[in-house]
Amino acid sequence: MAEVVALVGCKGPDQEAEYLQILSAAMPGERLIPFRLMAEAERAAARVAIVANPDPAEVAALPSLVWVQSLWAGVEKLVGAFDRPLPIVRLVDREMARAMAEAVLAWTHYLQRDMPTYARQQRERVWRPHPYRKPADTVVGLLGLGALGTAAAGRLTGAGFPVTGWSRTPKTVPGIATFHGGDGLGAMLGGCDILVCLMPLTPETRGLVNAARLAALKPGAALINFARGPIVVTEDLIAALDSGHLSHAVLDVFDTEPLPAGSPLWTHPGVTVLPHISGPTDMDSAATTVAANLREYRSTGHPPQGVDAGRGY
């Protein structure tokens, strides 16, 4: 009988059934069982878990795990959550990167073409055209140059935007100017018309975009956060918008999700709220990636490369 693989963290029975069907079809030699349906002996025997934003306590209840495969790119809830070293493998998937790059380009055009202004004017019944700003005159800065940032850079440069990028350590990305480290961050921010956050949430990036970093942006700059909510300090963001230093913010991620009904972000005239839709997991593509990782593990006995626990990604 095939070894059991645990499926942990689905949001409700409908998502669980969908994920189970697609994953099982992609890996017919594996015996995939939702955590809630596993017998104690199955939980004790499982050496691999496939997880979708799970409760870390449920993952910890699988004592024989050798590694964990996430269906999300972000794994901050799992890093450091266990009392033993446990490789956690992020989803690195071309379709997710393509979808995220598509979203970055779409919402960059939304800001470049002054769509927030025209939406406000429609509500106020104001007919007033504004000067056109070309992509070539709009510098886009990317915070994070991993798979998602690199894919976004390609779409942006292809559309004619000058692009800069920042990462913790030196990186080279074709077609863009890159910066790194503390000094490099300040230098990049000062040239940005639109700042796009695409980095993982780690102890180092939590609160990275604070009052000082927002003040370093060009007057009238805009922000897109498609990474994680706590990277941006919400109170500092609102203050920068209220002062007029920042023109607009497109937010797809928040400190608490769903965004509470009482949050001032819902009604702030300088904020566009999205319900965490910028880089959705495509299950067909994700299942192919996960199946390949499992086949390699069954063949070699070695888990795929996990995240660096110290860095958090």
C-alpha cells in the first residue's frame, strides 16, 4: 500500500474536495488523505504533508514528517513553528509568477493612467481630463527580486516602464537597475514613482515600509502591496496619504484578513482594497509542481530544498 500523504489546512469541505481531486490526479501513486480524516496510525506514519495555509498545530500533530510542501509562496506561519528542524518547501510555480506579474502590470497601469482620480471624479460627477503620463516617465521600484519580482520586472520593462529593484543581498536582473542592503534601499526609494512590494514576510521585512521609508519616496508616489500586510505599517501609510506625500495605495494584503469592517482602509479615498487576489494558486499548475517534488523525493530519499529558517524564505 502506498504511503499516506497528509493534506492540511484547506478552507472548508469544497476547497478540500477540489484540492484532493486535482492533487490525487497529478500523483496517482500517492495516498492523499485530509488531516481531519486521518486515523491516529496514519497521522503517526505520514512523512510528507501538503499544506494550504495550515494551523501549525495540525502540522505538528504529524510526528514522523520529513518535509512539508506548501501550496502557497508565503510560509511565514510555519517557519520556526516546530520544536524540530523540518524542511518547508515553498510553492515556486511559473503560473503563480505569471499571474502575479500580470497583476503588477495591470495595477501599475491603473496608477500610471490616473484611474483613482477618474474614479473619484465619476463619483463627484466631474468631467475633467488630466495630462497623460507615459510609462517611460514612470519609474517602478520592486521590493523583492525573487521569482515573483523577476517575473514582474519582465512584464513592466516590456510595457516601457523604467524599473529598479531592491533585495537583501546583491542580485542581477536583466533590464533593470538593482540595489541591495540598507544604503541601497534608500537610494532606490528616492527614484520611485510607484513602489511595489513583492517580498516575503520575515522578521527583517516586518514593518520595513514605515514612515521613514515612505517619506523617502518621491512626492506624489504611489504604493502597491502584493506581498504581506505587516510589511507596511498601516498607520504610517495612512499618515503619508493624508499628508498628500503619497498619492494612492493599492492593497491586496493586510495585517488581518479578511480586512475587518471597521478598518479605515475600506473608506479611505487614497486606498484601493483588493481581497488577496493578485497571485492566486493555480491548482492544476501547483499540482504538477508538487507531484514532481514528490517523485524526486521518492526516487532520491532527499526532500526538496526548503526555506532558510534564519531568513524566513
